[in-house]
Amino acid sequence: MRGRTAAIAVSGLFAAAVLGGLAARGRRRPPARRTRRDHAARQLDWGAATLAGSVLFDSAIEHYRGSFEHLGMYVPLAVASASMATSLSGGRCPGQLRTGTSVAAMLAGVAGLGFHVYDISKRTGGWSWQNLFYAAPVGAPGALSLAGLIGLAAQQLRSGDWPSDQQSGRALAALASAGILGDVAEVWLLHFRGAFHNPAMYLPVTVPPAASLALAGIAVGAGRPTLQTTRGWLWATAATGLAGVGFHAWGVHRMMGGWRNWSQNLLDGPPLPAPPSYTGLAIAGLASLRMMEDRHD
């Protein structure tokens, strides 16, 4: 009964997020010429929505597996739903609501990080490889904070409170670079647990780091040729995130019972919603490059 209640709560949160986003998108504002910042803010919205969606579904599965032992385990679902809805609404969402949702996402991510660190430390053996492999994923809540930061950046771009386009672009590049690198660390840990049994498991720990390093170079003032190279690595990272869903679906298929036993294998198999976090961060990185283009097409 408790599991069914949790499932209903998750479904309701997701439905509310989607419907809220669609309703806001349906209220069209008068046509206007989009500036470079408008386009970058729109990209950031999509990046934040993708990242929040990944957190929503991943935490729903993981916390359902944990039987929602604590009421706090519902918090990332609610906050990620709200963050995704406001990001999908773009500039149609009231600024104060968008800012409040983004700040809530940032704080919820930090709190989740603390809870996960505590969960690992209280286990027998403390900070051992065994606990890092099978306890609460230590870095996962950080994705929710990143979704909040990216959403807040989109709002700041629209309000015109940020400095020049070059400075804004470099700040966004640094944020996306750090986010991708943190995601790589989490993926490496879980794929190392899986002994990299499939050569494709090396892709998410080789392609995204290259994009992260290129973005870091942009953040310290690289030139236009590097923009083109970095854009290519970011598109490859975005594709890696989407392809990861397919690889994880294949991993579920290979488990005993395959998709016929989906209710168990979705909980115990490779997490389907996790790889798109790369895609969301790559989109945010592309937005940073748009801010630093010499001219906007």
C-alpha cells in the first residue's frame, strides 16, 4: 500500500509538471525579435528542464526502491517537478516564481548531498568502495542544484542583470564544465562497479571530459577556433547522454526476465533516466558558446 501511494504521488507530480509547463507554453506572448540573450536563455531553459527531468525520474526510481523511508525523500521529486515546469514555461513564468523555484532546487540539492553523505558514513565500513558502490549515490543530488543554477542563469539573462555577453558566456562555460566533470565522476564510479564489461561504457567517461576541458578553456578566454571545437564536443556529449538511455534499456533487457520483469529490473538495472543529465549540461554549455559568438545569426 505504501509503495502504491508513493507511485501515485510520483505520477501526480510529473503530471502536474508537464501540464503546468504546457499550459504556460500555450500562453503566447506577442512576437518580438529575439536577442542573443533571449536565444541563450531559451537554451538554458531546455538544459535546466532536461536536467530536472533526469533528476525527477532517477530519484523517483531510487527512492521508490528505498520505500520512501523518510519524508525527505519526496522533496527532490516535488522540487524537480516544479523546476522542470518553470523551465518549460520559459519567459512566460513570473520572474519571482522562477527565481524561488531555482533557489529551492539549489538548496534541495545541497540538502540531498548532505543526506547521502550521512547515509554512507553511518554504514558499516564507512567510506569504503562497497558503500560508495551500493549506498545512496553521493553526487546525484548535485544535479538538482545544477538545474536550479542553470534556471536561475536563464532568468538573470532575461532580466538583463548580468554583465557583458563575453563575461556571462565565460561564467556559464565554467558552470557547465564543472557540472559535466562532476557527472563524469559519478558515472565512472558506477561503470567501474560494472567492471566496464561493455566497451560502450567508456564513452560517457571519455567524450564528456573532453567537452568539460574545452569549456574550461573557454572560461579562461579561448578564441573563436576553440568555440567551434568545443561546440563539436558538446554535441557529442549531448548525443552520448541520449544514447545512454538506449544502452541502459538494453541492460535492463539482458537481466533475468528482461522487460517482462520490468517492475524489478527497472529498480535493479542500470538507471534509464540518468544519462540525459549529460544532455542537459551540454545544452547549457552550448548556450554559453552562443553568448560569446561574434555575431548572432
